[in-house]
Amino acid sequence: MMFDDLREEHWAMSDAQDHEFIPLISPEDEEAMQKEEVPEALPLLSLRNTVLFPGVVIPITVGRDRSIRLVKEAHKKEHRIGVVSQKNDDIEVPNGEDLNSVGTVARVIKMLRMPDGSNTVILQGQKRFKWTSVVQEEPYMKARVVEYDAENLPPKDDEHKALMESLKELAIEIIQLSPNIPSEAGFAIKSIESLTFLVNFIGSNMNAPVEEKQALLEVAGIKARARKVLELLSKEKQMLSLKRDIQTKVKGELDQQQREYFLNQQLKQIQEELGNNPQAHEVAERKLRAESMVWPDHAQEAFKKEILKLERMNSQSAEYSVQANYVDLMLDLPWKKKSADNFDLHHAQAVLDEDHYGLEKVKERIIEHLAVLKIKGDLKAPIICLYGPPGVGKTSLGKSIAKALGREYVRMSLGGLRDEAEIRGHRKTYIGAMPGRILQNLKKAGTSNPLFVLDEMDKLGRDHHGDPSSAMLEVLDPEQNHAFHDNYLDLDYDLSQVMFLATCNNLASIQPALRDRMEIIEVTGYTVEEKVQIAKRHLVPKHLKDTGITGKQFKLPVKTLESVVQKYTSESGVRGLEKR
């Protein structure tokens, strides 16, 4: 901040308890300093992290032995010294190459021994000089010097007056923008009458790197230096204004947040007094729902902990909605809710025959599988995988089986699935985390024993997010899926009552371990006669219904259907026939 050094000056001089030396000079003192001659040689005192300007009084701490000896001799003999800044602050014992060539002639006003044992020296700058050659290295450096850019006091014309006013206005504005700068700094600026001293005083105390201050010291001409100081002050003012705007905005946002927090707390208290607390009502409704549910023991214990955690949360916090969504998922999942199975094999055969013409071997295998389930009473049997070309009715067979058994039908397309999290879900700690698609579909079905069609099993992909086909191993293994672990739910979920039915077009692209867990039923293509019958019984009525045309308005001869099948469809399924 600007004028930080000014606070150090006041501190040092008050500590010395000597009020004779004031860090401001009168026009008479300035004129007297201008008339003093610069000696031919001066002992050089090198400074780190600061630059001394003519007329300015600054305190410095002297720590190097050669510097202490130089200052003591100069103070004792009342000799003037040359003060120059180092190019590199890290050098402990600088030589001529390490010092800037332009410095300030200074007088040692006071030496102070501080309580911590360090030596503080109060210096007053007088005139600028430039050293030409080093004539002595020990016990301290001494060099030949010449006066640098000797100038008389500037004439008090309009430009002089404008520069004075501009400098004072900018400096006072910066002081007002900086809460850490004492108000006395503004009075000091206002009382300065000399443009030269004003430029030097501001240049010495402004917030700028040593390199910029040194460059300012070397600028020739007082008006040029004044314009340079104005430029630096303008940058400083812009920076302070920007900081203040940012702080004001942040403070305003915090004040608004605090205001909303207190208002919400008051509203919560009022609602509790009136018995109308929405958060409490929501929690009570969730507890009421939980009482009517049939839970596994581990899920019931977990729900009690999670609902208690939700009850203690502030409804305005970001974690509240995450916790509420998790509790709602636990309530929405059909943990032990089942639909009654209809294992009437004659009914199942009738449904399959009604929905699908032909495929006798496939239907026979499905009926056999249902018969085993009826006798055994549980589903710990291999998963059915219907394998065959596109369009032969693999997916619709799954729908017919669900219809025959009286189960809910769920279809999950696996084509292009590449992320393992689609199967297992994301952990709750992630923003926007969701359960996997297995649990999402079970939640949608509303029962824990739907018929679950895993469509396009051979189209599963894999990338750096993981291998979803490996995640499917747990889902489709009857020995493991009674304790399926979803990352979001973070509890074991029983999938053993779900009847999984997979479909695929290419067995070779399915992972061998996954293929080994399934019972493959091949669905072959249709013959010409079967395609004709499918068109007659299913496709034509479907299109008549879609177009709103009745059977009386349109008739399609069987020979025409045979001709279309023979001449225009060559695939195994009937999708091409349906388009024709």
C-alpha cells in the first residue's frame, strides 16, 4: 500500500523521542539543499528493498558490519554519504557491479539502538548523484561521484500548478481508499508546497517495486518525474478501486446470505410454533411410508440412520437435497414387494402362440424353462439368452413371457453402453450422483420380480470409464446377484427374484465369462410360409389400425403377400417385410 513507509518514519522518530526532525521540508530548506555542492568522493551505503529520494527522511535498519562502521563514522564526523540501492537484494556484500549508478546524497540525522539489538539510522536525502568509479573497497566502499541532472527550482506556471493539484488529489484519494493508512498522511500531503519535494515524497512512499522507484529517481526533469508519478498513482488507484469493488460485492453477498439464513431460522421457529414446519412434515411422511414397507433387516437399519441424519440437517444446506434424494430412493425401491406369478403352462403357451407365429422350438424351450421354475420354486437357474438375427422377435418374446407370467416388463437397452457406472451407479459423494440403471428400472417397475430384458447384450462397449460387461457378471450370476451392490445405494440388493432375459445378434462379441452364465436359445429366421402368416395375422392388422382403415375398406390377397415376401424380402426377420 502507498505510504506504508510513512508509518515507519513516524514510528522511528517517535521512538527516538525527538520531535525536532519532521519528515517534511520547507521551501527554504529545499533551496539550501540545491545550493550545496556534491563532494568529489562519497562513501557508498547500499540499501536493499528501498530507494532514498532527495528531501525525504526515512529510517533504515543497518545490519552489515561495513555499513554500521560507515554510518557511525559519518554520524560522528557529520559527513555526508552516498546512498544507492542494490540491483539484487540477495547479495550480502555487493561490489560496484551490484549497485545502481544513480543514488542520493544523504545526511545521517540520528542513530538508534533498538531493544532487539539492531541499529536503526534516520537518513535525509539531499541531492542526486552518479558515481563513476570505485576508489576504495575496505573498510567500506567509496567512489568518485558527480552531480546528476542538476536542476533549479521549477517556475510556478500553470503547468506547475496543475501537476501539484493533480498529484495531491490522486494521493489523497488513494489514502482514502486505503483503510490502513493514517489520516495524518493526507494532512502531510496537503501541507507540501514544493513540486520537487511532493514528487520525491510520494515516489518514496508509494506502493511500487524497487526497480520502478529507481527508474523514477533517474528520470531527468522534475515535470517529467511528476508525470511519471501521476501515471503510477493512476494505476494504484485503479487497483485499489477494483479491490474495494470486489470486497464490497463479496461483503454484500455474505450479508445477503446471512440475512437469508437468519430469516429462514426465524421462519422455521415460527412454523414450529404454529405446527406447520414443512421439513418436519416431509420427514414424518417418509417415516410413515417406511412403517408400511417390508424391509430386509440391513435396509431397515440403514434407513433409520439416514432418516435421523436428514432430520438433523438444515433444509437450506446443499447436503439436504442429496440426503433427501437418497432416502426417497430407499423408500421407492421394491425391496420385498413381488407380483404373483402365473405358472399355468397352457396359458403361457396360448400367449406365446397368440403373439408369435412359428418359432416352435424356441417356444418349447421357453415352456420347459417355465416348467422347471414352477417345479423348483425359485429362479436360481441359468439366464436365458435369445440369440438370432435382427427382426425375428427376440425382444417381443420377452414381452410375451412377462404377459404370460403376469410380471412387470422392463427393457434395458445395452447398445453403446460404455460406462460401468451406468450399471453400478455413482457414489453419493459425487455431484449429480444417481443409482445405476438396474435399480432405476426396478424402481420404475415397482416390484422386485419383474421380467428384465437386457437388449443388445453383444453391443456393450468398454473404455477408460470401465468395462460394463464385467459389471454384468454380478447381475447375471445366480450365486451372486442376491447381494448386488450399487455404488449409490451402498447396500446389498436382492436381484435373485428378477427373471433376466438377454438378447443378442452375435455371440462372439460377448465376453466368455458372461456367455458362460447364460443359457443360449437360438431364434432362427422365418420361412416364406411363416412370414406370410405373420404378415396376415400381425403386420397387416397393425398397419390398418395405424392408418385408420378398416378390413372392409382394404383387402390384401395371400398371393400378393407371398409375392412380396419372395421378391422383396431376403432377411431372416420381418422388419423389411413390414416396411414393404
